Amino acid sequence: MNLRIRPFHPDDEPAALAIEARCVQGTRPALRFERPSFAERSRLYEKSSILAAVTADGRLVGITAWAARPATLHGSPFAAAVHYDLRVDPCARGQGVAQALMGAALEEADPFAEGHYSLTAGRNLPVAHAIERFGRAYASWALEYLCIPVRRLPRRSVPNAADPDAVRRACGERHPADLMFDGRPETAPGYVGSVQTASGNAGASLWSTGSYLGERLLSLPMLWHAAARLALFVPWFGQIPLPGELVRSLHAYDVSVGSVPEARELVHGLEAAAQRSGSRVLNILQHADDPRLALLADVDPAHYRIPYRLLFTGRRVPGPDDRIRVDPRDV
């Protein structure tokens, strides 16, 4: 295919949103992203770029984006770039569009970044192949999205509202990370609030993508579908969204928890915050072997998990045993 990669233009919005509507994510569960503007998410970052792939006759067939992410790696400054929102029209797949877009984005971002990374659901082969072939170093980590459907029971124990900086400090003390991204998510539009348990030992901050990126559920595994129907009549069962619904979810980050009682109190408080905001699912993204996931999952048997991967390439990358604290702006 004869392609030209150029900067995204506001006039590309209708075609970009139409491509995204045709790009189904996953199988079971399967969902489709919906948003008012393709460019809105990139405004979360100070420096970002959106690239478009167009054919010889000017037809838009793909889009991708990257943003500069200043960070700290092992206590020293680290310049990184996140790559996100790769979309290729299904009619143009298998013709090198994704590879061309990712290659152009990596080249454009490279003067600003020692390392490039991307979060991918399951096995996103176009992104993985482009990142593996770029740069002099490569590393990947298995992550896991823990999804906890919010129950409708009244809560007797609700964690206190907390200062997000205090929550972040507590997380850093109990769960140290080797790579941490600069900036405070609390200054961005997606921040919802922060909570701590009564003791102050456990806590988390909450983020919503609802203002710039929605998720509409298209299909569920049969067992999940049955559980979602059951939740309509049993209040203590988590509210699993049904196919066709726009998933109203909150992402918990800077999570600090170290015991089963703490996990139970924290989840109850996070559920209360979700109920107040009209959200039905709590999401927590961590390394797949992080003990916090097991502690939080034990609180609600209706939870489900979605595998993710963090891919890194560039002149300098974290080591395979390093722990990365995922920033909510990147999810």
C-alpha cells in the first residue's frame, strides 16, 4: 500500500472516530472505545503528537499517538515516551499500516526519549513487533488488570478522604518502584479523589477516563453474562456490565495495602467512592505477580482479570526485574 505518514489534523476527527468505531478490542470480553474527540486524550500530556496514515488518494487508514513522559529510573532522571491509541482500519490491515505508523512515531519521539514504552492488552502483535525491532534494548513485563464489579450494599466502614500526596508517599514506602513518572495526575481532568483506611496504612487514588475515553461492552463470556444477570437481583453480587452498556469504571492507582483486613476495608471504601460517582467497576493495573492483586481479589469473588503487557525499547530501558509504577494517564 502506498502510504504517507503525516501529522494529525482536526479535519481528520470524523474519519479517525469512524476507524475507532470499527476497531473491536478483544474477543470475550470484547469492547469498543468511544470518545468525543480523538485528540482529547493527548491533551493530558504537556508534549504529545498524533500521526495519521493516509493513502495516495487521501483516505485515512490509521492513527497513532505518543507523548513525552519525564520519569525517574533508579533515582536518576529518565526521559521516556509513551505510545498509545494505535488504530488501523480493518479494511487496511495486513498491509503494513501499523508497522509504518509505529515506526514513524518511534522515530519522531526518539530525540525526546531514551526509552519508549506501550501498554497493550493481551498480544498486540503490531505494537510488539515494532517495539522489538526499534532501538538497541528491549524488555517486557506481564501486567494484569484486576477488575472488581462494585456491589450495591451499604458500607459500614468507609475509608477517609485523603490527600493524594500522602497516599503516594504511603505507596512508595510500602511498595517501592524502580521507575516512576513525573507529574501529579491530580492536576489532570481524570482525577476523582483519594481514600485511606481508618488506620492510614492502606489507601489509593482514583482516576476516571470517562471525560475523554469511554468503553462500550460488546460481548461477555457466557459465565460472566450469567453473573451479570444475577447481579440485577442480588445486591451483594458485583455489578458486571451487560453487553451494549457503556462501562462506567474507576482506575485505582498508588495502591497501598498489606493484609487481608486492610484489603477488605480499602475495597469497601473504593466501592463507596465508585457508587457516589456512578461507576460500576474498579480497575487496578499492576505487575501480574504483585501481591496486592491477590489481596484485593480475595475481597470480591466476582472479580475478573485481563492480561496486559508493558513493552519497552530504546537506548536505555529498565531491567527485567525492575518494578514500574503505572501512571493512570497511560491506561
